[in-house]
Amino acid sequence: MKRFAFLLLAALISFSLFAQDITGQWNGALKIQGIQLRLVLNVTQTDNGYTATLDSPDQGATGIPVTSITFENPNVKFTVTNIGIEYNGELKGDEVIGVFTQFGQNFPLNLTRQKIEKEEVKRPQEPIEPYPYYSEDVIFQNTKANISLAGTLTLPKKEGKYPVVILITGSGPQDRNEELLGHKPFLVISDYLTRNGIGVLRYDDRGVGESTGDFSTATSADFATDVESAIAYLKTRKEVNKKKIGLIGHSEGGIIAPMVASKSKDVSFIVLLAGTGIRGDKLLLLQQELIARASNVSESDIKKAKNLNTELFKMVIESNDGSSLKADLTSLINKMLNNDTNAEIADAMAQEEYVSRQINQLTSPWMLFFIRFDPATTLEKVKCPVLAVNGEKDLQVPPTENLTAIKNALNKGGNKNVTTIEFPNLNHLFQECETGSPSEYSIIEQTFSPEALHEITKWIKLQTE
């Protein structure tokens, strides 16, 4: 699931820089396994020293506050205690030469007054206009939520009647192309399907791009009403075969698609791209363990984190009172930090800030719903044909546990039209990869495996004949 992007962003906020004449703007580029993440540090002087904010242009983030900073000429040290990151540098003229450290891994990171240009990335699968099919920007209404959703409808030709699929994004605010780290998976999928005779509707998530609404307060159940609105809109279009409307959901979208299909007879089939079949807390524990191990985190730290998160998630699942839940979570995290001799919390104020951020994330509407939700209960009610696919090296939605759970739940509900495929050497984004680690997503030129596109399209055509 695409929340890994927030981890990458968090890794950046560890550095703000200044020296005796360090006010102004500083630029750098952090490179992790070939990924370039530009950083812009804005430093101002105050009566008590300096303050700074950080921008991450490649991730669309601006004004990130910097926490602890020390300068003992020529040495500069920056830490972000809530994520255990440290930066050490040495001021040399108009440049700071330094090292960025996270999870025990060191990366060179230098800052300069000169602006750093974005490296051009190669994405050979992205289609180039003019397209050999009809494309129309559309707007439709979710009357339940009183919001407008903006998207793009592509059809093989302007005239005719076609089967149409709705693309449902994964977690985190996504635009209609599901763009992340320079890739546009939904644009590539839409282009491929439309060239093969299948119409596609893809749209900006609520509160993203040209869509209205508040993304931050929404849960998967709220996003399901957006999909229902998309179906209602397609039913108004004369070019759409009303009996052949399907859903394709990626990651969290693979949770949402069954929600809609289990209640609507208008859904002819669904495709789950790395959809989940196990309860949210169990998925997160698996995901965190696999990604941490791929990031070379020590086994003792992995075990420690797993034990803590197991207790935190258990509290979330068992609680019926939001206020007492926050108090209990706060107490447990503080206890862990106070007992952990390796915890790098600068002072009581920094610890309070760290704990507050953790609690806010754990008790957000989306996270509370996700941790508690068991997809199996919904999958048992899905009666339409289902294709569930995963990459063998998916570390975010592990294939063995999830494909098995999806198939078992559908079969338990009496659904006999179920196909599951585990593609060799593909990651969570269905890219051909080496390890499956999220750190590879950006440096892989391929956006979506041609083999996976072919098999998905072939299956959809069987459902729409």
C-alpha cells in the first residue's frame, strides 16, 4: 500500500541547516538506491538563533518544521527525534558536506546555495498524445457526501457501446493516474485497456486534484460511496454497456471494490490488484516486518516494534471509547520510550510531540477503520466474478496470506467464479523487481508489468463477451 511514500517523506524532515551565515535557502538531493529526493531548506534568523522549514518538491511537501539543530563551527547536527534520523555535516564555504543516517544506514548528503534541477526519469510505458481512442474529462456528483469528483473517461471510440471499468486507487491521497514516485500506474492501465476495447473511468480522490471534499476525514467506507457515484454516472452514459460495468481496485482499492460489489447488482465483475484478505492489524504487522527486514533493520528492533504494535493495535480493536483509547495508547508508548535505553528522544517536550503524532496517526478515522476491518466478511457476500492478483515479491500486501484468504472467503460465500494469480518477480506496484522493497519503486523504469496487463485484460474480456 502506498503509505510507504509517507515514510520516505518522514526520512527527509531530518535536516535543516545553518551556520554563522547560513540564513536563506539551501538545496540538496538525498539519493537512496538511485531515488533522487530534492530538498529545499529555508533558514531564518531570530533573537534566539535560527528557525527553519523544509520543502520536498518531488513529493509536493512544503513548510515542514525542523526540530533540534546544533551548530558548533564548523560542525552542524540535525535530528528529527520522532523518526530516529540524524544528519551531521561540516560547513565549508558555501557548501555543507554531510551524512544522513536512518536505520543504521548512511547516505552522503551535501547542501549548496545552488538550485538543484530535477533528474529526468524514464517512464517508457506512459502513453503520448494524441491517443488512438476517445478521452473526455468528466465531473460527477456524490450526493451522499455532497462532493464533486473529477476524472477522465476513455472509450475505444466516441460512438458505440462498451464495457467500462472504474479504477479505484490505493491508500493515501491519489490523483486519477494514481501517481507516485514518478509513475502513473492508472494512466498506463487505462491506456492499455482502452486500446483493447474496454472503456475506463478513473478519477481524482476526494479532496485531490479537481475533486472536492475532505480526504483526511474519510474512511474506506466513505471512498466506497465515491465508487457508487461513479457507477451511477456511468449508467447515464449512452456509450456504456450497463450490464458490463466492472471495478479494478489497487491495494486499499482492493478492499473498496468488494464493499461496493457486495451491495450492488450493477457491478458485473471485480479485479483486485494486491487487494487484502486479512484484517488490517494483521496486514500492517506483516507489512512492517517485511519492509523493515528489507531495509536491514536488526531482528531485535523488528521484534521490539512488532511487540509494541501488536499491543497498540489490540487496544484499537478492543476500544469503544475514543478518549480512553488515546489515554491508553499514550501511556503505552511513553512506557516503551522510558524503558528503551536506545530511544533517542531529546527531551520531555520532544517526547510529548513524538507521542502526540503517533496517537493522531493511530486514531485517525482512516486508520481506526482500517485496523479493525476484516475484508473476509465482505468478500463472503460478493457473488460476481473475481480476479485477484498479486506480485510474488509484494512486501506491502504479501501474496500467500492474502490471495489464500481472498479465495477462501469467496468460496465460503459460494462464489465459484474466482481466479487468483501470483505473478513471479513483481512487487506491490506490479513492476518487475529485484527485492520488492518500496525503495525500488522509483528507480524501476517499468510502471506496470506487460504480462500482468495482458492477463488482466484477457480475463476481463472473458467476462464481457
